[in-house]
Amino acid sequence: MNQKFEQLQTHLDRFMALNTAITLFDWDSDTTAPPAATERTAKVKGILANEAYHALVNPEVEQLLNELKGHKDLDEIQTAIVKQLCEDFEKTAAIPAKENQEFKELVSHSICAWARAKKEDDFSVFAPYLEKLIAYQKKFADYRKKEGQTRYDVLLNDFEKGFFIEDLDRFFDKIKQAVVPLLKEQKAKEKGIDKSYNFLCYDIEKQKEFCAWISEYIGFERERGVRSEGEHPCTTNLHRDDVRITNHFYENNLESAIFSEIHESGHGIYEMGISEKLSQTPIGGGASCGMHESQSRFYENVIGRSKAFWKPIYGKLQETFSEQLGEVSLEQFIAGINLAKPGLIRTESDELTYCLHIMVRYEVEKKMINSDYPVEKLPELWNDLYEEYLGVRPQKDSEGILQDIHWATGDFGYFPSYAIGNAFAAQIYHTMKQQMDVEAILEAGELDKIKQWLGEQIHQYGMMKSAREIMKDVTGEEFNPDYYIQYLEKKYK
Ligand code: ZN
């Protein structure tokens, strides 16, 4: 092995270990830690974040990276690691260590303030934190901005490399043109579908049992994964052999837990499928947030809401909840899980309105980061946009601007990745169907074939390729949102 790379590896191991510890604390805060732990744990996490910062940002690493950049001796993986580290280094070094630590501590407190604000339905509890988070992100973006970029461009590019305001304005405009008329058509159809079965009382323990089963059915491996509960379903990746997902169960909503389970399992399958050689390196995660979402949404929506998927397993669900579903036919269930209806909550929205929920957040974020929009006026802006795009207006902030955790964790610019992920998934599906009979595979319950295809085409590469490169290699053409529009039109027309 290249000697310089070996020296770099020592720093890298330390950097990865500290980050793994931070991730584990995050998981613990989400699932297990008591509320009173926040203050002390925030301090510990702040110190660890500072250590992680110095493990990467130090003169020795800087020199090694300079020497290794473009070095001919490195193999493909080493080259990709060096390239990624140079980017991480540039991004991290641009922000003073003290400010980075202060920001991390602020995030820990903000999450608690957000949770309390949401619970008490009181935006004013979260507002002062949000104001500080926005101020930090603006300052950080200013440190890193390249010529011709706005602050929000910097943040967008962090989550989805190669996507800027210009691309997203165009993308969302296209989606809006297609979705709004489709949604109007749905209103007429909606009346004939009875979905009341979904809101009956469903025993939580039985839901948990079924979700554990369906997670494994689609390919989440129990030996390398953990399932738990949290306020907000999410996936945490320590490395490919320790992937953790959470879910949230509601007594009066069966769909919520089932589709969250399929969604997070989709994320988990991606992480478990990353090549062994890449795991626990700086390129050992998913290619981008959008690519990650494309995988979770592919499982959740593209196949998970299809009749072919449910045909072999609906009987099991019916058996588990015979009292509630005994009289509900497969056809009725499929119509129910595909019902498009504008609502207030993003995570409970259907495939058709989902992107409109994202567009609201995109417009709000643009105002937050690229202007001096007053924080106290954000809830009203949010409500106005919901009325404009979806025709519904939140009556309380807990169902409005307080519903998502993302801003509390300081992640501005993340939401658009969800919409891009949907579009990636539709384009990937278009290619997959040309190469195999997806419907027959689903009807036969051979989900491993789907997992294998995605693993070979996408998962194994981790971050060796960018999302745009993956799209090109898998589908033979550049990212093209038209496939997504065709997919929605075919499904909802
Ligand atoms: Zn997701």
C-alpha cells in the first residue's frame, strides 16, 4: 500500500471511529435516552464533534491529502477516498472549530425545543432556536460560497451534488404543471373509495409483528440490522453490518407503520448492500440523499403499493387483522393505499401530492436562507403555501411548520432530495422493467431478485459514483424527470 495513504489511514480510522460514536449517540437520543439526559449528552456530543473535527482538520492530514491528490499509485478506492476527503476537508476547514462546536450543541438543544414546541403546539418555543440555526447556516454558507452561488445553492449542493436552485426551480415547475391537473381529476374518483378500514383500531403488538416480518420479506437482514421505535421513522448507519431503523406505531392508522417500515427497510437494504471494501470509509454511505430516497421510495411506493407486491402477502395481513380486514378485498386495499388526497402531513401523504409538500418546504427554505425573512412570519408563509399548492390550510403549527424534525437538526436544503429521489426511482424503475419482469417477480414473492438487481446496479458502489453518474450508468441517460411524470400520469390517469 502507498505509504502516505497508510499514514492517512490512521487519521481516517480515528475520524470514522469518532463519527460512529456520534451517530450512536444520535440513535440513542432518538430511541432510548430519557429526556433529562439532553443537557449532559449535548456536552459530550459537542466534545466528540470537536475531536472528530480535529481528527480531519489538522496540518498533517492537509499535507497528506495534498501529496496524495492525483497520485498515480493509488487504487480506485483509495483515489475515491482521497477525493471525498479533500471535499470534506475543504467544507469542514472553512468553518472555525469553535463555531462548529457551538452549532452542534445548539442542534442538540434545538431538537428538544422542537419536540416540546410540536407537543405543545407552540411555535414560539422553537422560534428562537430556529432563528439561531438559520443565522449559523447563513454564516457557514458565506464561508463556503463559490462565485455565482447563493447561500442556498451551497446547502442544496451538500445534500445533492450537482443540483442548484436553477435545476430545482425547473424541476419543481415541471412537477407542478403535471401534478396539479392530475390532482383535480383525483377529487372526482376519490368518492368511490372506502378507506375507513384503515382507521379502525389495530393492536400495536400485532402491527409490530407484521412490520418485523415485512421488513425481512423485502430483504432487511436481521443479523446485520436493528429495528426499534422512535418519534420519527429513520435509518441510522454505523456500517454495513450494523444498520438500524426506527418506526412509529399508531393504533388508528395501519398504513402509517407498514409503509414507514418498507421505506426505512429500503434505506437499510441500501446500506447493507454497500461493498465490504467501502464500509466504514468516508465513501461507505449512499451516493447522495436523493439516491437514498430513491431506494426507500422505490420499495415503499413503486413496488410496495402495487397489486403484484400484495398479491402473495395480503392474506397474511388479513389473517393478522381478520376483524378489521376480513371483509376488505385486495382490490379495495390497493385502491386505499393508492388514494391521492391533499393533506397537511408530509409523511402521511400519497405519491401524487408528496412533491407538493416538498415544494412548500423548498420555497420556505429559499426565503429562510437567501433573504432576511422574519422567523415569526414563517408559519404564516407555510400555511399560505399549503393553501396555494394543496388547497388545505393548517389550523395549528404542530400540523404545519412544526411537523418535521429537519430544521431542528440544522438540515436546510435536505427536503428537495426527497423529491429528486422520487424522480430517480421512476427512471430506475423504467430501466428495471426492461431487464426483467418485475410484476411476475413480485407475484412470486421473489424480492431477493429485486434486491440483487439494485445491489449490483447501485448499492455496492456506495459513494464511488455520484448520483448523476449512477443514473447515467444504470439507465443509459442523464437524469430525466419526465419518467417520473409519465409514471404518475400512468398511475393516476
Ligand atoms: Zn427516507
